Amino acid sequence: MTTYLDCNATTPVEPRVAEVVTRFLVEDFGNAGSRTHEYGVRAKKAVEAARSWVAGVADSDPSEVVFTSGATESNNLAILGLADALETRGRTHIVSTAIEHKAVLEPLELLKERGFAVELVAPRADGRIEVDHVVERLRPETGLVSVMHVNNETGVIQPVEAIREALADTEIFFHVDAAQGFGKLSGLELAGVDLVSVSGHKMFGPKGIGALIARRSGYVRPPLAPLMVGGGQERGMRPGTLPVHLVAGLGEAARLASKEHSRRAKRCEALRADLLRALADVPHQVNGDLSQVIPSTINVSVTGVESEAAIVCLKGIAAVSNGAACTSASYTTSHVLRAMGLEEARIRSSLRISWCHLTPAIPGRQIRQILRRLAG
């Protein structure tokens, strides 16, 4: 049986989360907006409980959580939703990074077409963004800084806490795409961040659900304009009937992530140690500083081996990838690794291997045998 090692593309659903989703899909299927009967009351209670669990991961208030269809929508709502307010304030300069997910880079491109100035900070060769390189680009007209929590390709943890501290005494909004780190790291590094994007299917919840945490400053919410209209749900920020089963699943995923964080991290660290031992005598280079990488990810380039060839030969043994799932059909090389300044041959040899606490074991011996054979 093929071992699934592509958890950065999507995680398996935690069985306890699947039970919650099924219950609210099949049994407690009421509309959370229905106030006249017990089905609606139970649905609303489930939604508010989920809101509390999601908020708790990032030390925010439940009233600051807006449920969305996923981190892509949350990123769009955070970035495009701020545009009118930033223009009104004359703050049309944005700082982000060259290693962001396309769900951040493409909304920023739309704002560039609208007249915004966007600067993208390149990472160091180890995949990490320098705080000083962000701070030195700030101007009086800077209105937004957007830096991801954990890179989806390398697993490198970015210094969001230090950036947040550097922005503390400014009027600049700070947005963090936390799709890869939310529920996997402690969450304390997200405390105080103005806008946090969350994805359900990256943290052992269902697909099609996420959240945007829009943190108040005092009693003032970030001045977001909704991307859609047609109802008053989610305080007018995201109209439409809430998918209670998905929301409840996201809440349960957040609850379990908070409760079991340490145990899950230890399991992932043990699996990484197994993989590194297996790769020890395979000629390879690690892309990203392992001391700054989340315990569930590694990006490696096997010397002289094209990643596409390696992926084909590993079929039936391990499901791995060579980059973000959203761009896998295009066969373009990684913009993340290019931004790190890596040579083209190294980029074309890169494999992203990602696992989780639910991964039974890593087939290290078989992976080593195949990669060594390909490397000659």
C-alpha cells in the first residue's frame, strides 16, 4: 500500500473530526440561522463552539472569527477586502514576500493593477525571511504587510512574531497566511496578528472550510469590505448559509490540535528522524534550514535525479510531490526555490515530503533504494 507523504497538499481527516462532520451532516442538519426550533439552536451552538476553538488557537476572541471556504478565500478577503480603506487613507504600499502562496501573490497582483505599490522580500538561501528586510521597506504610505506562517514547499517557519513586534507601534495592518502552521505550531506566535488565514484541510479537518481571524484593535475591527453580498451571515463579512457540518469539523480539528499539540509534534519529529536516517547515504541537499523547519516537512534535492522521475518511480511506495498542489498541473519549477537563489538543476531535483501524526510509518528503506538507484 502506498504511504501518503503529501500532507502539505492536504491532510487526512482526523477520525474524530469525521464523526463530528457526519453527525452534523446526517443528524443535526439544521440551519444555524433558524431560531424557531431545536435543530437550528443545536446548529448555532455547534457553530459558536467551533468559533471558540478556532479563536483559541491564536489567542483571539471568538467574535473575531469569520468562517470562509478556506485559506484562499481568507487571503482574498484580508487583502482585497482592505483595499478601499487603504486607498482612502493614502496607504497604498504593501510589503509581502516572494515565497508566498499564489493565494496571496495573485490578489496582490490585482492590487498592483489597481495602482498599489507592492514590494516582495526575497528570503535568505535557507528559505527564511529576514525581519530587517521587511522593516527597511516600510514607508509612511505602507498600509499592509503580509508574510506567511510556514512555507508550504520548504516547511520553513517564518519570523511572524518578530515582524508583528516590529509593526506594533505603527498603523500598518499585518496579515499572516497560516494555512500550513495553524494547529501544528503552538499558535502563540499568531497572538496579536491583525489578520490570520486558516485552512481546515491542512489541519486534519474537512476540505471546503476555513476562517479569517480579523482581530480588533481596542473595539475597532479591521476595515474589511466583503467580497460578496447577499446576506448578513458572519457579521456581514461572508454571506450565505453556513455549512454547519464543515464548521463543526473545523472546530473539532482546532480543539484536538490544541489539546494534542505536543504529542503530535513528537510523533512527527520521530518520523522525520527515520526519514533522515534513510536518506543519509543518498546524495542529496536539504532545501531550507532544518533548525527552522516544521517537524512534518522536508524538501530535498537528490543529486542528478529529476523530481518527476523520482515521483514516478516512488509510485506504489510513497505519494510525494515536488511543490504546491495548486500548480502541480503546470509543471513549472518552484517560485519558492527560485526566490531562495537555488540553481535550476537543484530546483528540478527537489522533492517535498510531508507527513503527520496519523502517518503509520515512513518506508525509508524502499525510498532509499529507489533514490540511490536513480542517482546511480
